[in-house]
Amino acid sequence: MVPRSRFARTALVIFCLLLLPSVACAAAVQPVSGLYPERLPADSTPLYVWNVPLNILILEFVCVSAPALFIPIQILFSLSVWLRLGQKRVTYRNVLENENRNAVYMCIQENPGIHMNALSRVLGMNIGTARYHVEVLCRVEKVFPEQNSGGVSYFVNADPFSDLERKIAGYLHDPPKSRILCFVLRHPGCTRKDIAFRLIMSGPNVTWHMKSLIRDGIIRNERDGRNVRYYLCPDVDEYLQDHGPWNSCAHPEAGKQAPYAAVKLRGSRDSG
């Protein structure tokens, strides 16, 4: 009787150890409330089966067809056994050797503050592939994300941007806020009614976007009798005037260009 009890305890300990990789892979869910409560809580980009990483698809298939093999195969993935199968380990030094990833890096460098959807559109690259390469670049600290009310913007680590410049760049890649910024730049002292009429937006929608722009010190408001007038903050005005050649205020069609669309995309993914 004692040996059976000891065997059961040993089996339980081994089972708990096998579950550790699953716990290590768990990700925390970010709350919607916080610094930017008006930000949409979900990614509006549809996720198709071909966007899902191959190892996740394999684990799901094994879970359905052979549940007994699920834990061993998950351990296989977590122990990076792919290194012994001839795949190359991605490091800071060789991360840009992949042609697709280098195109993603160059696009972020040329378009600081770009969002994931815009990155995928500019490169003509599948959203899942673009997301994968950005995650690899973030993991080796070639690129870093910046959270704002419009979502997540990406910057190259080597670029010496200040906090304000990163916020401006992120908003310039958010179409509604970019249009508002450009309009206020050209028409200082405009009212909500002016913005709504000229940009064909509803008044509440203008107010919704203005909340984050005012909170981040991009736009300031001044009351003029019954009207509220909007102006760019001095540093922001100066920055947009100096950096007009690349931002969307000077080039409204900039977001539609695809400077890297001619890059030959490859479907292969190396392990990271």
C-alpha cells in the first residue's frame, strides 16, 4: 500500500512540473480603464487561421487528436528544441538578416509612431506576419512600443525622440486625430463647430478625440464667451512646423504610399 501511495505522490509532482511551461506562457490581461479609458479594448484587425503561429496550431491539433501528447510537445516547444533541428536563433546582431523583418524595421524607422494596421498596409504584408516580426524586433529591443489613446505606436530604439515627440508622431498616424491636428495647425482658434463642419465629423466625436489631445499636452483650449477655441501648444506647433516634410499635415497622401511594397516577401519564419 505504501509503494502505491508514494508512486501517486511522485506522479502528482511530475504532473505539476509538466504544467509549469503553461503557467510561464500565460499573459496578463490589460484592463480597459486607466490612462486611456477611451481606447478601444480590442484589436479591430480580424485574425485568421493563417495568422496564428505554427506552434499554436500544432498544439491545438495535438490537443484534439492525441491529448496524451499535448504536454510533451508543449515542453518540446518551451525548451527551444528547434535549435537542434537546424533553425537559427534570433539575436540582436542577426535579427535584421531576415529580409521581411528588415523591411519592417526600415518602415518603422522611416515612419516613427506607425501603427500595426498602417505598417501592414504600407508594406503590403499580411497583418499576422507583420505582427510576428514586430514582436521579434521588440523582444531583442530593436523596436519599442508606445501606448497612446489611438492604440500602440512603434519606434526604433536608436531614434532620440522625446516623450512629446513620440506622442505627436503616434497621433499623426491616427487618421481622425491627425486630421484634427492639421486643421488646428492651419486654423488656430477654431471651435468644435468649425472642426466638425470642415472635417465632416459629429460634435461629440470631435470632443472625444480632443480629450486625449488636451490631456497629453498636444492641444490647449481657451474659453471665448460661449465658445471654446482650440490652439496647438507652443512646442507642438513648433515641432509640426519644423518637421512638416514627413508628417501628414504637409503630405496628406503620405499614409497611402507604400515605399517598401516592392520588397519580396517570404513566408518562412525563423525561430525567435
